[in-house]
Amino acid sequence: MNHSLSISAILYFLIISPKCLPATVISEYKTLEDRHSKLDPSVKTSSAASPIIENYQVSFLNSNRESDIIGLSKNYLHRFGYLRPQQKVTFNNELDDELESAIIQFQSSHGLSVTGKLDFETIAQIKTPRCGVADVISTLHGSKRYQYFPGRPRWTRRMHMTLTYAFSPDYMIRYLSFSDIRAVFKRAFSRWSSVIPVGFSETEDYVYADIKIGFYSGDHGDSEPFDGILGVLAHSFSPESGKFHLDAAERWAVDFGSEESTIAIDLESVATHEIGHLLGLTHTPIKEAVMYPSLKPRERKTDLQLDDIQGVQALYGSNPNFTMNSLLESDIATNHAFHYPITTTKFFNIFVLMLLLKLLYF
Ligand SMILES: [Zn+2]
Ligand SMILES: [Zn+2]
């Protein structure tokens, strides 16, 4: 089998990486405030200093040797479920059959061209900020749509299921108003409840809430430590855990009209995605779907797509008020609201990708 890196990937690193990899190393960033201001000068955080944790995006930024890229890719693919745990002990910086197989599965799970190589498109996807929930590798070859956690868990209640949710009294972010955060989550939950017969209700009783929401930094006690700015953005757990954790290190935004940071992450998009996990969905290879694993800075993806709806309705049934016509009407309204018609979506995505690459190689 041919294990060589593609010409485009090699050219990419030889030409772009050296001038885009400043001599700065991550250890220079003493505080979160320092990191934010270095990654994006427009951000002026006022939060208390907190230690910075390495993440794979930063590691990629500081690597331009082919062998380093391969090693980092192996760690990433192991982290998100593409290389078996027992293989970790034998990780090296060489291309091998296991890596090629993992790359093929990764490309298939992300709707990429399946080449089995660490080509430009694959490495760009690896560098994109994403959800921390590991991808479920389909045993059916090349699943092209929504998937579930092993065992297909779901919430079980009697008729008229209503799940409660609450915000942690201790683990919140302070630069956004609580009322704005509440409004974002209310809209995110309502998107899912509009398509399935499940209601969501906010409660102040955090201890007994079905779904517990909080913003955490680094190691927060569930063996899934957050990694600082970008990289992993959030994670949540399968039914009926209800744990909903967001990385406090991100620059969360509720309104890109007033948030100028180029590395800001849309809170509502991530909230909508994580609720899908809480209900029992895992990641889909459909790029337009809410349950696609990655989200670029300043990207907004809040409208459930057909793949999301079919997946969650197969678990819970349909909301009697939901019709496909209402979905189409909402699509038209959304595209009008965002001032870009469907025909320009592809162009818009290319623009976002270029913006991301610029960010990563400032
Ligand atoms: Zn996810
Ligand atoms: Zn967690």
C-alpha cells in the first residue's frame, strides 16, 4: 500500500508552515488572558488567570516536520476513537497500515474524499475546532447518516416527557449576561422539542435537574479534560446522564454583531449540537447537519437538518405539530435572515475555511 503523504500536504507544510510558525511557544502564554490576546488582539478578557493546557491544535501549530504531523495525527485519531486504545502504547511517527485504516474511517466519518492519506483536506479537518465526544465508528461500512451511541440509549419517561435543565451555580462564564445565556439555551432546546414529543423546562434546582449545564476549565473530574482555547469546545454524555459541559476557555459569543473576536465560538450552535448528544445522537458525516462534529470560529449552525431530525425522530417519534413543510419554511426564513441564499452557501464555506487557515497560521 502507498503510505506516502500527498504532494499537496507536503507543499502545504513546506511552503506555509515555516513563515507561519513564529518562534513563540505555548509556554509563553502565562494566562488565559495572555493567550486570548495573542491569538486575537481584539479580545480583552478580564477573567482571573488560569493555567493553559496544551491542545492538539496548538501542537500542530508548533510542528512542521512530517514525522511530527504523523505522530500528532495518531494521537488525534486515538483521542476521537479511530485507533484502538491498545495501539497507543506502540504509537510512533511512521505511516503504517493501522494509521491508513484510521484515516480512511476518519475521512468517511467526516464526508471527506477517502484517500487514506494525510492530505490537505484531512489535516485541515483535524485542525478544526470540534466537539469532545468521540466519534462512533460504524461497523456498517461507510455510514452516510446519523448514528447513535452503542446500545442506542434514550430517555424513558411516561407520556408527555419533559426534561428539566439547570445551570451550575458555580461554573458559569461572567462576560456574558446570564439572561443572554438562558435565552440561547432556551432557543437551542426548543429546536429539538419542535420535532420530537419531548419538552424541556428550566429549573433552579440544579441538584435534581435532568440536564446539568456548566462551563469548566481543564481537568474537571470526568476523565475528559478540556484543552484550552479552540481544540475541543464542549462535550456531553449519552442518556440518561444529562451532563452538559462547555470549555470555559473558549471565547463564547451570543451575538457576532457585538463580538469582534476572530476566534469566537457561537454558543447557540454548540448548545444545539450537544443537546443532540444528550438525547442520544452521535456524530454524523453530513457536513450541513447540526450533529457534524466540528464547528469553525464564528460559524453559526443552529438549524436542524433532515439528517438530525430523522435521527432523533427514530428514537422518540415525531412531534405531532411537526411537518416537513414547516422545516422547508424555516429553511427559507433562515436563509433570508442570514442574507445568503442557498446557492452561495458553498462559497461562504470556502471563505470560512480560508479564514480558519489564516487564523491557524497567523
Ligand atoms: Zn459532538
Ligand atoms: Zn466534562
